[in-house]
Amino acid sequence: MESIYQVSDLTYHKISVITPSYNQGRFIEQTILSVIGQQYPNLEYIIIDGGSTDETLDIIRKYEKHITYWVSETDKGQSNAINKGFERATGDILCWLNSDDYYLPGTLLEVNQTLSNERPELLFGNCIHLNEDAHLVYGTSYDPLKNWAITHGDYIVQPSSFWTRQAFEQTGQLREDLHFGFDWEWFARAQANGVNFIPSEKYFSVYRLHNDQKSNENNADRSKELISIEKQLNPSRFEYIDNYLDKHLNNINRIYSLSSKRLFKHWEYRLLKAFHPDLIKMIDRVSLKKYIKYGYPHQK
């Protein structure tokens, strides 16, 4: 398919969508249908499967005629699979969609109309979170007028992000030594390399929350990796936090211990803000608790 597809006075740049997958057979059909159902006339769809043993391959074969390329083979993890897809991609606009997420109708048309294939740009929008286990649905609410810092937290919801080939070539591949926060690290690196971020209040995708996903909030390895990335992005900030904890850790731990009791569970934030206001300006109470557990180098 041509890089640029012209219909009447409309130009459709080639969009390459990469889907990494591994044993997500109960979700991947909806993912595939959300991509091919975009009815986008210049689509390159690539699926990189890590050797699934469930019904995934049967579902991929069912829609094979709509898929530009797919393979099922052992890989070195999700970031490696995505990079393999990008190595094959020929589109002017690139993105990836995990096999348990899906696009909302009209997303790729909006992406094509917003991004310029002549500049290093990254478009990101809002996302619907679907927690089927808890029967809960809620949406993100990105405020483009707020001063967001990508180095202080990943405010970009990955399935609602898209970028030009120039942005990808300027930034490089995903880091394959990371398994949880490689998207955040890549976004931060893209911004540092001069990629222009374009926010949108529109909803582009649905991010599915379920018990089997590796990005579960209770995953200790995930917490450790995200803390490591944030320390690399903000060395001076965490130097301050470490020095502060060296002096006040015992007192802070006493507050957490007291707040764990039913009678005082609502006092945690108030006590931390009252006794350690400078620290709470630097890091929120939940992140602080995780940092003390997983990242603070002098924890006994």
C-alpha cells in the first residue's frame, strides 16, 4: 500500500499499528476488530505474537486477510515484540495497541487529520478505563492547560498515543531492558529529543483493566522499575528525597504505622502534610510509601 493515499481532496497517510500479543485469546478479537473496523483506507496492521498457546492464533488466522503481517515466535518480552513490529513498519504514522485494549471508532481518521508527516510530532488523547472484574468504567480527563511534566509522571495513556515517523527516528526504539515503564521512558526521551507533543481532549481508546495484566498496581517488580525510571529522569528531586528520609524516616514510618489502624486511617495525609510539608510537596503520600518500600537505598 502506498505511503500516501488520496481520495478526492482528502489525504490518508499510511498508519502502522503494531499489536504485541501473548495468550490474550479472550481479548484479542475485539482488539483486531477495533483496528480493521476503523475502515481506514491506508492501514498497515502488524501483529507480533510471542508464541501463544491459547486460542490467539486461531483468532489471528480468522482475520488474516486484513492483517499486513503477523508472526508467532518466542521473543524477549513486550518491548522486544513491539520493536520487531516497528522494524517492519513502513507507515508515516506509528503506534502500538496491546492485545487487551481497543480503539474507539474514528480514531485513526482523527489521528491522520491531526499529525503532520513532515514534523516530529506526538499526539495523545484521553482514554476510557474498563475494569470488567469490578464492573467499573471511567475516563481520563487530561487538561491541556495544566503544566504537566512527563519526567514527573506518565500522564500519557499509551493506547491513546500516536506519533510520526520523524518522531520515532529522532527518538529511537523502545528500551528492551524495561518491561513495565518502557512507554513512559520513551515518551520522556521523545520530549527530550525535541518531539512536539500535541494534546487532545478526545477519547481514542479503551484500556482494559484485569487481574492477568502485568501492569497490576500490586506488582512489586513494576513498582521497582517505575521508581528506577523516575529516579533516572529526576536525579536532583530524589537526591532531596533521599536526604530528607535519612533524617526523618523513623517519624514517617510511625505515621504510616499509626494510620494503618482503623481509628486513624484517614489521618495519614493530614499528619504527613503537618509534620513533613516540604516532602509532601515533592512526592505524594502513596508514591512515598512505595518509594520507601522499593526504592529508598538506605531502608533497613
